Amino acid sequence: MISLQYPLVLASGSPRRKQLMTDAGFRFTIETRPTDEAFPADMPADEVAEYLARQKAAEFIPDLGNRIVLCADTVVILDNQILNKPQDAADAHRMIRSLAGRSHRVRTGVCLLSPLGMESFTDETTVQFAPLTDDEIEYYIRECAPFDKAGAYGAQDFIGLVGIERLEGSFYTVMGLPTHRVYQALTTFGLLPTASDTPA
């Protein structure tokens, strides 16, 4: 496991982000706080993910202490419009139908809050979807219930496995965390192996 000079907090309830950070070898705890995820109506779609990640991080400022807090937010953008989490099955079907056979952009904003200050960035991946039948879409919604996912789909789920033809960018950005850039950002705080990582 990898530790840092300060304790690391993953401020996300996403099981996908938790798994990615675990697979990357980081030692961390999880803590989430209610955050208003509204954004200015005139804000360009490309700025929203990073803005929301910073809003999430701001909730930790009053009692940060000597910790590093990692926040992230992912948006799906089609025709310069953001596809949020679906409200119900019909909304999910509408979203996936609009994505089928077309390319769209997935942007994940990341914010690191630490005693050194606040740092944020955005990573983008372009996703090309194959055409999908209504039966395939309905099967996916019924089996995977993608109501907690931006754009109503998870790249690691059935619809991603059979529907994604190609990617331009990081697959993990689509999953919700650009781990390559997170790793590089965290090197600022020193990557310290724990006792279990030290050769005998």
C-alpha cells in the first residue's frame, strides 16, 4: 500500500472511485459531505466538472487539519449539453438512445485540498458508441440500474462492454477518476511505502 505524508481522504461515495484508488495502491479513508451540486446556468459545460469538484472540497476547509482530501466529479457532454444522472428508467433510456451511434465527451474534474492549498484539474476522454437496439438499452437499464451514473451508463458495465467502439483518452476518466493524473498530483506529497511494501 502507498501512504502519503498526510492522511488521504477520498471524498466520494462512488464504489468505482474507491476501487480505482484501492487498485492503484493508495491507503485512504472515505468521508463524504452533503454538497450543493448546482452550478451557474451560464457556466460553459467544459468547466462544470472541475467547478463541482472544488465545491465538494470546499466543504472540508473548516476542519481540514493535516489531511489531503481528494474530490472528483464527472460529466457527460453531448452536443455541448450535460447529461446528468437519470431521474428514472425512461430518462435513462432517452439518454442512452441519444448517445448510441455517436461520440460524446466525458470530463472528470479533480480537486485536491491539503495544508498546501487547493489544486484542481480536468481530464477529458472522447467516447464513440456503436448503434444500440432498444432491447439492448432496456436490458442494460433493467440489469444494471444506472441511475447513479452521469449520462446513464458505466463504461465498465454491459453497455460499455458491448457499446464502446473506441476511446480517445483514459478509460479511467470515463469511470470517474483519471488515476494517472491523480497519481502524478499526489507525488507532491511524497509516496511513502508502508511496512508491508518494504522488502524483508
